[in-house]
Amino acid sequence: MEAHKRITPIILLRFNWGTILFIATLGFATWLASVLITYKESTYLFPGLTVYGTILSLYLAFKTNESYNRWWEARILWGELLNTSRIFARQVITLITLSHTSYVNSPEELRKLHRTLIYRQIGYANAIRMQLRGKYDWDQLASFIPQNELLHYQKVANVPTQINQKQGEILRDIFDKENSKDFRHIQIDKTLNEFYRIQGGCERIKNTIFPQLYNYFTMAFVWLFVILLIISLADEFDLQTLIIRSIVGYVFITLEKLGRSLKDPFEGKSQDIPVSALCRTIEIDLKQQLGENDVPKPERPVNGVLL
């Protein structure tokens, strides 16, 4: 995600230098054609282009809005994952106690149990991040999940699903030993179900892609409009009109590019959801809920981009 406090001309050039170069080249070619070529009759494309541009602007607004909705839903889901992880850690620490379970026999065993459950939750959040970005770092997950479990997870199709399943099995054993299906088990089980809802929402966004023909024709229509808008000045060139039309063309191309950049929010690009930073926040918060002081620092932007 872009983390710049303000947008500078350098940032704009880095994002759209190709578009600026193309429009400048096309404008120069139009001027050159107006100087070198004598037109017997003037062409009147602009009335038709006005209708074309109006329809295209409505279409672009729809596409950009749909792309932003996907991006914003992804951000909401990761905000829910962060908050629900905090709730889970609080429930583990406050609801699983020596007085309510015979699963552990000493305060040391209880702290170890709390730590195992909460660390596995940190691993769960990181596993979702890795799955969405298509690459697992097993060494990083080993910091949160026991080694014998990791060997099993490397063979399954959906790692986060199996991690959450393991959490449920351990919690079942804790409360079965006490033969108690009281509100504590019910509350924590609801939280585990919430994790599956959040995970499923992220997977839906990741796996539901925009059809390639949809993207191709949108881009083709925009570029065709910009080319026609500028070259239609060749028979009666006017610098002021060229500048205005170049700005209009730049706006259309930029809107189309923004729509494409937002539609897949989990690819690790500069416009995407900063899931790595959110996972680090989850790690910091949950470790501090455990009472640990040795916690990592929050992720910082690199070259203005927070991943």
C-alpha cells in the first residue's frame, strides 16, 4: 500500500511515466502531421468523440468503483482478522484457567498452553497471508507452530484451514476433559467460526478474477479514445486544444490503470492491502497480551510502500 504522506511529481512520474511519454509523442506526431501534410477537407471527429467519451467515462466509473469495492472489502476483512485475533487471545487467557479445566495441573503448564494457542493464531494469520500471495515461508511459520504440525501442513491443500481445525481440536480436548460444554467453549468456538468466515471472504476475492476479455476491451477502448482524441487535431492544429485534450486523455488512461491496480488486492503490489504489516501488528498485539516484552517492531514503509 502506498504510504506517502503527500504525492510528489516524482511519484506521479514513476506511476505513469509511460502514459505521459506516449501522449507527448502522439501530440508531437500530430503537430508534425499538421505541418507536413496538407488536408483538403477538415475532419469532424470531435462530436462523435464526445459521445464516445461520455459512454466510456460511465463505463470507467463503474469499473473503478467495482475494483475499489473489492479492495475495500479486502481491507475490512483484514481489519476483522486483526480484531478477532485480539478477541481470541483475550478469550484464551481469561476463559481457560486452572479453576475451570483439568487439562493442565500447574500455572506453568497453563502459561505454556496459552502461549501455544496464541502463537498458533499468529501462525494462522501469516498462513492466510502466504496463501493469498501464493508462497509459503515454512521457516517463518516455524516460529509460531510446532515442527510436527508443520510437517503435516506441508502436505495439505489449505494450510490455514488445517491450523484453525487444530485449534478447535485442542479446545475440544480442554473442555472435554472437564466434561463441560459451558459458555467458555461456546464463545471461543464462535471466534474460530469467525476466522473461517474471514478466511473464506479473502479466498473469494483472491479466486474471483476479472475476466481477461473485460480487462482487455476496457484498456483497448480507452487507448483508442485517447489516440482519436489527439490525432483528430492534425488537420487544424491548435496548441491550447492539444494540451486540454492531452490532459483529458491522461485522466482516462490513469483511471483505467487505477481500476486494474485495485482489482487484485493480495498480489503484493504497491497499491495492495499491506497484509505483511497487519500480520506484524497481530504478532505484536498477541505477544503483548501474553505479557511478553520481546516483540518485533512494526513494519515500516520501504520506498514509500507498506507491504
